Amino acid sequence: MIARRTFIAGLGSALISAKLLAHYRWEDPVSEFSKRLHPVGRALEMEGWYVWCNSPIEGPDGKIHVFFSRWRAAKGMGGWINGSEIAHAVADHPEGKFTYVSTVLAPRGPGFWDATTCHNPHIRQLGNRYYLYYMGNANGKTNTKRIGLAVAGSLNGPWQRSDAPILEPGSAGAWDDHCTTNPSLVHHPNGEYWLYYKSWNTAEYERDKGKAIRGNRKYGLAIAQKPEGPFHKYAGNPLIDFSKLGDNKQLEDAFVWYEQDRFKMLARDMGVYSQDVGLYMDAKDGLRWSFPSIAFYNAAHYIQQPPPAPHLKRYGRFERPQLLMHNGKPAYLFTASQGGQYMTASAFIFRIK
């Protein structure tokens, strides 16, 4: 196998040979992270609801708290964009039964930036406060998706929301002029707060009407001196741009963490290897990322499931990877997956050994 090499930011200044790309397609390199995963199973199966975006954290009570997206099953899978709320659940152990506690962020209605949906929760403890980064939108569509923040002194709230988004899209024509979404925050060793985010270009999105995947999702970085901002976009964005690989390859759902003097990332593959696997990348500086290897496979690799209901078109795929950290190291992987006893969607958990 070819040794890992630096994946130059955006691939803009690197020419990756056809031979190298063919090698990766043929051999599909598997990360060491993938080899440490052991399936636990589904959690948060809720009758009448789709459950998604499961972000875990260990509380001062020793219990595991999860902040997750959910929306009414009557809306179908597409309800995430125009009716999602963010809820809180708790369990005594990562492999225990999670019990719904409350809804902490619901769409606020006309006049607010998060009027129609609250989604993509990403929970962090920074100092003695809790920061819940999330995506909201104002019109039930993708073009008003914005990253915002809610802050509390306790995992049980009360949560104070930002009056405005903390990260706006770029100007018209920019790579990120469509939206800001999928937040993942890292407290940099230098004291800064690095917010990784996903976006894409509106013109490309409109060009692709009628296609299965519209636009090309890329990742950028915004940096602040405080966890609530203000955030300033890194001049070298986008950091990750798979469009240079051809065939509209892209990624989404990135989770970034810092461990053993390296930045590390999990994401959902959108065509590098397969639509049904996850990606692993790392970077010494958090800017120049390695070429991806496989982080996790689809459900059939780990478990047996009944046939999917006809309305589930992403059945067997694990999305929105989020880590439960323990003593600074990944202990459990929380994902979202269609299916379960109600044939909607739920959390799916892996133990990391």
C-alpha cells in the first residue's frame, strides 16, 4: 500500500496521478480507526420520529448525555430541512438505554434565522460552560442554512441562543456562498477555537437540478479567540475539495478532534470510494489533510438487518459520525442510520477498542 502522504489543502496545488487514484479505487485503504470499531447497536428508537445527528458527551454526573435531531415521521426523511428540533437524552452508560429528557432547541418561527429547523447539534464543554453548535434555517430550504450557537452552564440548560448566526456564507460566487452547516469545533493547542464547516456554491447547486446529488460539498475553517466568536474565515479555504478528483466526488458530516499531536477527521464519503462508507483523514496542522482512508463500512459489514421499508432510500448507511471522548481519546462512535423497529431512523453506536 502506498504510504500516507499529505493531501494538499483543496488539492488546488497538487496533481494526483491517474495511477495513484486508480490504486486507491482498487485497494480501498482501511484506517486503523476502522479496525477498532465494534458494533453495539441501535439507540434512541422513537416511535413516530426520525432520529439523527447524535452528539454525545459525558456529564459531571458520570452519565452520558446525547443531543440529537428529531422530526415527525409523517414528514418523511426530508423533514430534517423543515421541521427538525434538537432534543436531549441521557443514559447511565454509553451502551445503556437512553431516555428522552426534553427538547432543548425547536424552530422559533417567522422572523428568526432558525425559524423552520434546528439540526446538526455538536456539543462541547469548554471551561465551565457547554456550547451547543447547530444549524438552523429560515425558509425550510438549504439556502438559509446557517451555523448558530446555544450556551448553558449545565447540560440541563437553560440554553441561551445566539440572536444571529455565528458564521455566514461567503459573498456571491464564492465556494461557500450557499450556506454554512455541519459545524465541528476544535480547541486548538494555541488557545484558538477552530470551527470546521461544510458549504457549497449556489451556481453549481442550481446547475445540478434533477441530479441525485446537487453541487459539490467542500470544507472550510473559521477561527475565533473565544468559543462564541467572532469567527473569521481562513484565507486558504476550502481546506478539503474533492471535486478535483472528478465525478463530483465530495464529503460531508465531518467530525474533527485533536489527539496525540494531530488533528483527525471522520466524514461521510460521497464518492471517493462509495456512498456507503465513512472517511478518515488526519493533519499535523489541521490545514493540510491526508488522502482519506475508510473509517467505517455500511451496516451489512457489521450486523444483519431486515429488508428495508420502500420509503427508506439510504438504508444501511451510517451518517453524521460523532465521538464520545474519554480522557482525550475516542471511546464510542455515535452515528445515525435509517431503519430500526419503526423503520424511520435512529442512533447506531460503536465501541472503540
